[in-house]
Amino acid sequence: MRVLVINGSPRKNGNVAKMLHSVSDNIEGAEIHWFDVNDLKVHPCTGCMCCRKTGKCVLPQDDGHIIANEVDNCDAMILGTPVYWGNMSGQMKLVFDRIVPSMMDEPKTGFPIPLHKGKKAVIVTACTTIWPFSFICRETTNTLHAMKEILGYSGFKTIGKLVLSGTRKKTSVPVGLLNKGKRLAGKF
């Protein structure tokens, strides 16, 4: 099994990365392809819409094309992001904006055609806002919704999520959450 892991956090060893590892490191026999979005050189989408006709981004070759290829070839994805202003990190959004043609097709009717039916995914988020305000104020909820929407339109089935709130006062990820990550690994 080929698993694509995308760490949308600028912190390679932060809470998001630790939770991503709790899943990816425990998938038996998996070939893991890990990307830290802050290391990627991805040009912003120009909105030219050429990819809707060709199925490929027409911008000059960059890491956006590499991630799109990884998505095409993966059997599953594990995505993680810190919560910024009630959404995923800007770097993560930039990547998703650029890989639309590898995630879904859009015929003339405009109805999206998922290109990854049957593939599984896990979502990981971390937020400085404390519980329950992270949900009441929709910080975490909005982020989860955005990520699930992208995955859903692409055909991925979200099999679980790891959510850590109130990170400002936490020095580590709770063991119970890391154990949940290990259990999620067993669902792949």
C-alpha cells in the first residue's frame, strides 16, 4: 500500500507531525511518501481553468506537479494541518488549489467526478483555541469541513480524524490521541 502523508504545518516536529506519525508509522507494510508543505516550491494557481480541459496543470513544472502525481499514485492519504483563522494553513490550501485536476474531473455539466473512489484518508488538526471554544467558534469544525469536502469531492473516504485543541498550554500530544492514531492505522 502506498500512503501519501502531507504535513501542512511549518513545524516538522510539532503536534501535527507527531499525530501524523502516530498513524503513518503504524500502517503495516505501507510505503510512506511524506511531504512537508513548507519545503515545497508551489506556484499559486492562476485560475486559468486550463486544467479543467486538459486534466493537468499548465503552469511550469514545480512541486505542485509532484504532489499531483503522488495523489494519482497513492492508495490512501493522511493529511494534517494547524488551524489558522478557522481553516487549514495557507500552504496546505495552496497545494490543494494546484492539485485539483489530480483530485477530480469536471465535465461540461460542472458536476465533479471523483478520481479516487474507494481510497481512504485520515485528517489531523491542531488548534491553539481551547476546547470547547475551538468547536463553538467553529475554528476546528471549519477546518475539518474544508478538508473533508476536498477529500469527499475527490472520492476519498475519511475513516477518522485526530483533533488536538488548546495547544498553547500543551507541551506534548496526549497519549490517548496518539493511541487513537495507532488504531486508525489499523483501518487502512
